[in-house]
Amino acid sequence: MLHIPEQESFLHRLRWPALLMVAIVLLGWLLLQSWHRLTQGNEQPINLAQVDTGEVIAVVTGQGRLLPRQSHSVMAEVDGVIQSLELYPGTEVQPGDVLIRMRNPLLQREEERARLAVLEARAALEAATARLERESIALENEVAMLEAEIRFAEQEMDTLQTLLEQQILARLDYLRAQTKLEQSRLRHQLSERNVQAFQQARQADERAHQYRLQEAKEQLAMIQQDLAHLVIRAESHGLLNELSEHIEVGKPVRRGDIVAQITEPSSLYADILIAASDANRILPGQNVQVQVRQHQLQGTVLRVHPSVQHNQIRVEVGLPGQLPDNARANLDVSARIITAQADSVLRVAPILGLRDGNRDADVFVQQGDRFVRRQIQVGILGRDHMEIIGGLRAGEQILLDPPARLQQQESILSKELTRG
């Protein structure tokens, strides 16, 4: 069957082009609205500040840590191997408290040898004393025998003198006896000098043996002292702040190694770092608020270091009050150094771009529907407020952040304060 297609009407043929045109118009309108919002911008609220009366504080903030002024390093006096750790960091110690015990078998063997050396020196002294005593007795006996011989010879000479006078004895026998007496006297004198020389030699010999004994005793005492130093003790009262990194059971320790640090908690002070640009505002004696964890402490600036490191200045802050129990050396703290303070003065929130030291400033003061430029005099410049010395009255309001495009005008209308 033959089908004859129907002929489309004119309006039916324009349906799709019309829909396409409507879509184009709608898309253009949406783009126009978006462009209008972007170019016109949204009107922002005006940022105002009102002049009132109150306190103005200028501060310099910094970060730092607590450091001790009184700190004692505990040093190993002898070589050894750590046997046990008796106390750990954070413990309060008293002089004499045992911190570390060490062992050194070599020192123990040296002590045994030193004890034997003392015994040998004592035995040598005793033997030398006995020998010298025997020699002294022999010499004294010889002197005594010579004295007896001289007495006998003198009596004999008296008898021979009588016989010689009676011509019973020949003169030659008398002279022989007289010579024998003189010889005895000479031997006696020589023996006495020998006794004196022996006594001097005896004293020297005994002193030498006593010195060797004393040396052996001192050597033993030093070794025993080294053995005692194997037990490392605290030498002062304070807080055991830290042990050295290499302090572990079984690890060797060399003579002179620092094994621990004891600090006096009451001597802690705050070592604060501030920006070098703020250094000229810091003076000794200024009050400081130091935040130690949850505690706020009152301190005083003690010293401002003259040198700059990494664009920062060190400030030492004394803490005269009672420190909290959790205060420890090297604990991180923050500080607010009060460089200036005034009570019951005119104040207002600080304007943008004003720096410390600027005494004159231009602000825009609200008068009806406009803001009029006015010059004011500024005193203390704090973080939250600035002191007004002149140019403003209590209750007046100023514009805090006028747009850059309007800052050169003498007055600004409220309707001009839009961003776009």
C-alpha cells in the first residue's frame, strides 16, 4: 500500500531553533548576573573602634626554656663498666646518694698486689730494724770492751809506774804498756766514731724502709679510693636532671666522662628569645609574665645579651617566686615582657600600619555619615589598645582600616566604604 507523508507545518519546523535560542538567552543572562556580582562586589561592614578609658599594656613576646644557674656535673673518677643504675632522672638527691654502680676487675687485682706490696715493705722494714739492732749491739759491745780494756790498762800503768819508780821494772816494759794503753784509747775513739756513723746510717736506712712502706700504703689507699669511686655518688643536693646518652647497664665508662647532671631547682631562670627588632624596648628590671605549662609566674628582666644570633636576642628573666613542682631544666616556656603600662587612660584599638615610636598619626573620625581625617597623638602602643594622648575624646569612633584608594582623602563618605 502506498504511503504519502504528511507535509510539516511552518511552526513545527521552527520548534528546535526556538528552543536553542531560548537556551542561549538563558545562558547569557546567567553569565551576565555572575559577571555583575563579581565586578560589583558585596558591601562589607565598616570596621570601627570606639575610644574608651582603661589600661594599656605594651608587651614583647618570646619563647625560651628554663635553665639552671647552679648545675653540677657528675664525673666518672675511674674506668669501669656500669653494673646498675640506682637512681633515674627526675629524682631529688642528697649528697652521698648512690647514682651508679660500676665494676672493674683490674682494679681489684691491683688492690691485691698493693696489699702484698704493703706486707713486703713492712716485712723489709722489720728485717732491716732487726739487722740494724744487731749491728748496733755489736758496736756498743765493742766500745764497752774497749772501755774495760782502757780501765784495766790505766790500772796496770799505775802499778807499772810504782814498779818503775822502785826500779823493779825495766823502762822498756813500762813504755810498751803505755803504748798499748794509747792504742786502746785510739781504738775506743774509732769505735765511738763508728757508732755515731752507724747511728746516722741506721736512721737513713730505717727512713728508706719507712718511705717504701709509706709509698706502698699510699698506693694501696689510692687503689682503694679508685674502688670506692666505682660507686658514683651525688656530691650536692638537687634534682637529677639527666643521665648521659651512653649511660646504660653493661656499657663502659672512661675516667673523666660526664655521667649525670644535677641541678638546683630553686636556681632556675627563663632564657627567652625575642626578635632583634624589639631589643631596644627591653630593659633590666621590667616585669615579665612567664608561662610554665599551666602556671603563670612573675619574673623580672635580669640581662639582655648584646649579641644577635639568627636575628634573635637572648633575655635572661629571673623567677624570684616559688617555682611549681613541674618546673624542670630545659622545659619550654613562653614569656610576655611588659615594656610599658598605663592605667585609666584614653585608649582605642590600634590602627593598621602604626609602629612603636610613632607619636603622631592620622585617623578618620566618624562625624554623621562621613569620616573626617584628624591628627592624633599616641602614647603607649600595645597589641590590643593604643594610648591616646591628644586628638580624640572618649566615645568617639574611628575607622580602623580605610581602603587604600581612600586614604589620601580628607573625608570619606560611609557609602564609599565598599570593596570591589
